[in-house]
Amino acid sequence: MTEERELVGRGGFAGLDACVHCGFCLQACPTFLATGDEADSPRGRIELMRALERGDLAATDDALNFHLDRCLGCRGCEPVCPSGVHYGHGLEAARARLTETRGVPRLARAALWFLTTPGVSAVVYWFGRILRATGLPRLFVGWSRLRFAMGMLAATRPMRNAKFGMRNEKAGVNSAFPVPHSALLFRGCVMQGLFSHVHDATIRTLSVNGYQVREIPGQVCCGALHAHAGLPDEARALARANIAAFSDCDDPIVVNSAGCGALMKEYGRLLDDAPVGPGQRFAERVRDVTELLAGDGGGGPVPAAPLDLHVAYDPPCHLLHAQGVAVPPLKLFAAIPLLELVQVPGAAECCGSAGLFTLLEPEMSRAVLAAKLERLREAAPQVVATGNPGCLMQLGAGLASAGIPAEVCHPVELLDAAYRAAGRYE
Ligand code: SF4
Ligand code: SF4
């Protein structure tokens, strides 16, 4: 077998080979910071994963499962690694190996079914919206599992704060504004079910910036939750369906959920068809909404009206670490005069949401969240902005449970409010 073939055959495990055990990644790892246990660090987990691959540890090994299950998959360890270890790919490969042996935990399987199965998820999200509209989830927010879930649901509501002059009602775009480009909207599952107001804001803000956003029928879940749960075959089936649905042109595919965008930008690797296969071609068209708004030249969005707000930006791990998108969201905030970005130490660390992690590993998830909440309490922003549904729900529930008076919203909601204030909409 040639060396190249051998690497491909080893899948994501090959990405771990570069580790030289230097330990630079330890202080970037939220779970290591929470427990101080080497086995909860990237370096420790890499050793466990390599032992799994060599067969020195069985996939049924309790300690192996325990410490890999406690990994957020946030990939905060990747940008600080001087050797270029592809930790996330290794973790996906290891989780797939564990899943082959033990199956998917029942709770994870149920969550995937309820949240991503067409037809089923529509009913779940409909019920969620009804419950949200009663206002009850906001009243019951707290730290128990049920109360935290209520807080997560409450955090999905459109941002409404009369003090800031923000509303998120339907509005048309001023038709005098030119729309020379076209982009295709990826709607996703949770984003469509509970954050359709962010889709509306995405369409409006892109229109102001020269994009006509088109709807694409036949699209499905991106597959990220499946890939992270160790179900690569299910993720591949979903990827193929999306590739077929978006295949009628080469226009950019706009995504406003960092977790979805991160996997969709890796469809080529997932389907193993780089450099010119359909997965890779699809991946190259995927753009986070902030990338499109920032413009190809990086000049930033069309300037908006002032919003006198103190905003803490919490970059989603799957935008910052997995996609490497750091500057475009900052350009979005810079387009809003008077908006002041509050610097929060450790903002680039995971909030503990990590897809289904908050549900499956609540203890570790809350420990990671607690560190962030303390720093937010000190910084005292009026708004915490983040571009991923899981992060919005986790941070919203955490802030409300901790009694910190800050609202959460997607960055495009702020730009949308500022464009409304500028009279950009009819
Ligand atoms: S993953 Fe990278 S930073 Fe961490 S120990 Fe290995 S080589 Fe060092
Ligand atoms: S992915 Fe996140 S939680 Fe897992 S080892 Fe890397 S930094 Fe730590």
C-alpha cells in the first residue's frame, strides 16, 4: 500500500500524527481548564485516540469513552497547535469507531430524530414556538435540566428591546437599492424551526448589500449533528441530498449557523471527493453570512444608522476555529456607528453548547459555561452576539439563569435593526 493510500485508509486518524506532545493546546482547552485532568486535554485525548487506532485500547474501554465523550469538539485546540494537528478530524474518526461498537446513546438518537427528521421536527418546532409565545419558558428559567431547557427555548425569540429601538418584524427592502448578485439560503433545522427571524434578517441585510437571496427547495439538515455523534454515513447521505438540491447553479450558498457552515465547507472531505468532486465544489460555494456581508474585498457592509449599545461578541467555535472566520463579523459591527464592542477575556473559548453536548454532558457543559458567564458578568454588556443557534440558546439560558441582564442575538439582527433605523426598508 502506498503511503498516500495508507493515510486515506486511516481516515481522520492520520490528522493526529503531527502531535509532538508540546502541550501548547492545554490552556486553550475548556475541558482541561475545567478539570485540570490531562485525559480531558487535547494532548491526552490524542493519546487515547491513537491507542484506539493501534488497537492498544478497545472501543469498549470505559476511560476512553468517558474522556472522548467529555470533549466538546470545539476545535479550540487547533489554531494554537504549532504542528497543525487536525484534532477535529481525528475526533470524528474516533467517535465513528466508538459508535460502531456501542451504538449511539439513546438520548442522542432521540434528539437527532426529533430535531432533524423532516415532518417530525416541524411538529417539535411548532410546539416549541407555541410554548415560547406563552412567555412561560422565560419565567421558569434555571439550572435544573428542565429549567435550563426552558431558558434555551426562551433565548430563541426575536430580539425585542424597546430601549434599543429594535424590532424584527417583516419588512420589505427598499426597492431602489440595486441587487446585482444572487445567493442561495441554507435554512437548516433549528435555524428554520426556531430562528426564522434570523433568516429574515439575513435576507434583508444581504439585499441592502447587493444580494438577491433565493430559496432552494429540497434541502435537508446539513448533517453536522450526525457527524459529531459518530454517524458519518448518515451525514454523507444528507450531504448528497443538499448537493443535489443546490446543484442548479454556482451561486454562493449563504449560511447563518456556524455549526452547519463548518460541516458544509467540509463536504469534500466528508465525501472524500476533493479536489474536483461535487462535495468539494459545493463546499467552495459555502459562505457564512458575515463573509458575504463583509464583501469579497473585505470592505464591510453598507454603513447603517447608529445603535448606542455595548455588545460582547462571542465567536462561535465552529466559525472561528473550524472555519477560520474571524474578521468579517467584526466588520459587521464596525458598520454600526456608536455600537461599542466590549472586550471579554476568553471570548474565543467554547460556551459549552457544542451541538448535543449540552444535553448529553450537562455537568461538563455547565462547568465550561460558568467560566464564561463570570467574565460576562464582569464585562456587563447589554447584548451578547453570536452566530450559531446552539451558542445563542446556551448563552441565553446561562445569562438568564445567572441573573445577568444581557440579551442574546445573532449579529445580523443588530445590522438589521441598524438598517431599519437608517430607513433602508420599506
Ligand atoms: S495537539 Fe498540537 S499543541 Fe497539542 S500537544 Fe499536540 S502538537 Fe502540541
Ligand atoms: S475540541 Fe475543544 S474540548 Fe476537545 S480537546 Fe480540543 S479544545 Fe478541548
